[in-house]
Amino acid sequence: MTNKHGDFIWYELMTSDADAAGDFYGKVVGWTSTKADQAEMDYRFFSSGDGSNNDDGVGGYMALTPEMCAGGARPSWVGYIAVDDVDASVASITAAGGALFMPATDLDGVGRMAMVADPQGAPFYVMKGSSDEASHSFAALEPKLGHCAWNELMTADPEAAKAFYGALFGWTKEGEMDMGPLGKYEFLQASGGRFALGAVMPKMPEMPVSLWTYYFRVANIDRAAETIEANGGTILAEPTEIPGGEYSLNAMDPQGAAFGLVGPRI
């Protein structure tokens, strides 16, 4: 599948301890870690190790610098979304009330990118890669062990968020699930209705900010939950059955970055 404007193409963990994070996610998700060949920074890759050709790259991770922390950065996962024109997208985002955290920057051999936030404050990157090679970080069309399976936005204003992302990326709503007092869980389709990419829901009152949560696929949800707790992580929401018969959970890694998992109960 060729990636199009508005597709998730990469996931990045910013953490206070890169060595510990690599070890933790290796045990929980089964990822292998490698260092990027970049002299200017210590950037590392997570790979699924599923044996497939050219599509086992899932995301990257890096240690937060003192300058990042001084600017308010904290351990977190951030998604990258493909765009046709980074500068035009940044202009549209800021004009719509979003924020610019990192101006458009070129990274040799990688592409052009900028870190932004939607009008409710949820951060993400926009990026135009330097090659036409498709990313499979988000397993959009079929389940892939170790890859992202779902992108979930918890936001202070779901209606405004849907309008913002719809105008920017062509995303559309396709169905919803009533969560009672928690509000509606609304499913999102990629541009042209090509596939389900995730969902939007109201953020909980105790959440200080709106944010994206990314769910990575594991082989056994209960074993993954046990591994999280055995290695210093925290379960925020126990495994819960989701449509289709699988289970999802929410957790926090030992450095404080929130993430999700999805998989079967075996």
C-alpha cells in the first residue's frame, strides 16, 4: 500500500532513559532495537522482527535532552502523519488554531518534518519522506504482530477535533459506540474511506491534556500485561474486550510514557 496524505507513517518515543526503554519494550512487545547511523544524535529504531521484507520498522526512540526537558517535554509517544507539503500543512494547522512546536526541518536521507499540535493541544508530527517507499509502521490493512494497530485521540473537544483533522487530512467518521457517561467513541476512516485508522473520544476529566494513544499488537494480551508490571510499568486500564473479540489495555512505561496494546487472550 502506498502511503497517502493523512496516513500515519511512524511512531516515536521520547524518553528519559533510552537504554531502559529499549529493554522494556523488547520484553513487552517483542521489538528489537538498533541504533541509527546518525553522528549528530543518538537515535534508535524499534523493529517488529516478524521476518517480513522491508516492513518490520515500527518506530524510533531517543533520549530527551536537558533542553527538551527545560522546554516542557516529558516521556511520551508521538505519531508522524504523512503530508504532501510540510510547510503548507503547518500553515493550515496554525491558521486553524493549532501550535508549532518544532519548525519545518530537513533531515538528510529522511525527509522534511515539523512537530505541531492540534487546537486542543494533542501533539503530532507532519512529514514528507525523502523516498517513495511505503511505511508499514501502522498495519492499516491486516494485523501485524509488533506494529501499531490503532490510533486513538482523547480530546477536550471531539467535534472540533473531527473538523480539524477532516479538513487537514480528509479523515471521516464511520460509525460510533456509545460509552454511556464517558460519551461517544467515534471511529475514523482514512481519506477516501480506504481503511479504519482509529477513533476519537472525549478525554477523561482527570487527564490534564488532550493526546494521542497508540496501540501496538502483541501475541498474548495477558502475558503482555504481566510483563509490563514485572518490569516496572503500570497498567492504567486492564485488558478489556473490544469489537472483534480481541482485547486492549492501556499502560505507562517505567519512564512515564503512556501507550496501548491490543491482542488476543490465549
